[in-house]
Amino acid sequence: MFCVVKSWLVRPRLVSLPFSDHAELLLDDPADHSKLLQFLAEGQAGGKWASIEFRPLNAGTQFRNWGDYQDGKDCAIHCLDLRPSLDELFHGLQKDSIQRKILRAKREGVTCEEGRSESHLREFYRLAVLTRRRQALPPPPVHWYHNILHCLGENATIRLACMRDRAIAAIFTLNHKETLTYKYGCSDATCHRFGGMPFLLWQAIGDAKKEGCVQFDLGRSDLTNSGLITFKSRFGAVQSKLTYKKFPRGRSEPGPEDRKLKLAKRIFAHIPDKMLILAGKLLYRHIG
């Protein structure tokens, strides 16, 4: 499945799939793969879209012949096997930074509230703005999360780590068949010492086990974000490389887009929250 991403700000491009960490090709025959690549390339040559991006999890194993498509963005992807017992999974957590923080959260009286109500979304979004502020990036518009909850229903869940009736961390997970996916996370940095985020992820692991899931997908991480990669690895998750495929071929070294992002982050770091939220509303529809 593909979507055409187009707006007045960017040239039309074909993406499989926008806002997804990865999306597999629903093909069995390598011959069909070659035909698909050719068909999409002809669409690009005919001006239907300026570029094409695939996001396959197993680009080099499922289909080896990518023709004129080149390697694009590289990321790390983490997945945790949920088939061992809960005790085995807990012992697989890094002792100092994960196990002890989960135990401290329990000692401090941190509780987990889960749901998909407007109040859950409101608290999640408050923490999302705090987190994006630290990252010097605008948050996605709140209606983006609202639409996910509306469209996916019980397959989407917000979990809040609450302390003294106040949310200190939150995660947004998606459930499909035998996989639970950690899609978004946010927190109040002043409360990190209480272990809200490790506590929530551990709660999600327990819930996934009860629901019969066999895999916890912790999502992609930029290779430059060593802190996030280390955090996910400390849950015992297996790290692998996720490489997107793009067409047509172009320069892979840092270019104007990288410089624009650095400049934008300098601006975002200093504007008020209301303007940061407005920037997210205006810009988010142009990316993916």
C-alpha cells in the first residue's frame, strides 16, 4: 500500500506508508516485485510523483533485486520476544537503569492509568508538548492522535504513569494481531528519577503477555540518538538495522534539508509553546 504525500510546500512523493516505522511489501513472487518497481518508476518519470520511498523491514532478505532504487534513511529497530515467562523477561531487563527504576516507581506510588478518553489524550498531549520542547521540535497536532484513537478503537491505548494525581509519563501503543507496538512516548523531565517511562513499558509488556502477543515492537530510532537506542536495548530487545529504499537516486550526504532542519530547531527552541503547537498544526501535514 502506498500514499501520495503532496501539498503546496513539498513536491508530491509516494510513500509506503506515511508515519509508519516500517511497512512490508504484500508480495510473494519476486517477479511481481520487479514489475511493481518498474510501474512506480514509470509514474515518477511521468510526473505523477517526484520520488518513491519504501520502508520494508527486511529489504535485503525478502527481495534482493532493487534495481535503480538506492538505500535511503538508516534507522535502528528494536523488537522484544514476549514468549518467555514474565519472570524471565524481568530478569532480562538491565538491572540498574530499568529493573531498579521500575521497583522505585512502585515504591513511590506511581500508578498506571490506561484508556482512550479525552482526559487521557489531554494529559498525553500535555506531556508530548513538554517532550517536543526538549527536542526543539513542534508536536504533531492533537487531532492526529485523536484520529488514531477514533480509527483504531480498542487497538490503540494511552497509558499514563501517575503520581499524586498528576501524569509524569505517557506512552501510546498500537495492537495488531500478535504484536504490540510502542509508537509514541513522552514525559516530564523533572520527574524522570521516579522511573515513569520504564514502569509504563513494563506494564505494557505485562498487558501484551495477557493478550497473547508474542512480540513487542519498540519502534525505530535514529542512529544519531544513541540514548534512545541504549534505553530500548536495556529492555532485552534485539536491535536490527532498518534501511529505507528510495527512487530516484540522489545524493546521500547531508544537504540543504539537513541545514534547514538545524535552522528550524534553533527557532523552535525559543518560541512560546502556543507557537510551537501552531507550527505542528501547520507543518505536520507536509511530512510523513
